[in-house]
Amino acid sequence: YYDSDVLCSIIHVNRDNESVQVLNYDVPLWKTAFGKNTLPSYRDFRTFLESRCIPRSRAGLKRYLTEIGVSEYNPITILQKTHGRMAEDNQWLEMEFL
């Protein structure tokens, strides 16, 4: 998880057992992926992903998904296309699947 070109947090997720580990770097707390929460749950992770996506209730959602080449609302698929970039901040995600 980056702020501009500064690495702020590394998030390791095991989707099989729904475990999450986060490593925060020496940056202001509000720039880290989970803020004060250093032991995020899988639910926290899913909420975080959705927070970096267009809201499910946004008018024109279907059109937006079509424009980015996504067939349904799936935060991971959306983030693979958009990197979680938002107009109101400089944070973004780089995702690797092992």
C-alpha cells in the first residue's frame, strides 16, 4: 500500500485460512492501510479493499465496471484494474498473488 511513491504498508493475506498480517513502515499512521489496527481481521481486510473501490451504491456503477473491463462488482478484480486510486488521495495498491 503506497502513498505516491512511498511504501506505507505490506499486507499479507492467506485467503484459505483468512489470515491477515500487516507490516507498517515509518510513515504517519493515517497513511497506513489499517491505521491504529496492527492486527486486522479478514473482515477488516475486505472492508479496506471495498474502501479503495467505487461504492456499490454509486449511480452508474454498471457503466463504470464496463468501462474498466469488469463484469461484476468484485473488489479484488476492480483493484487489479484501478490499483485502488481515488481522486481525493494519493494512496494506491500493488497486488501480487502467490
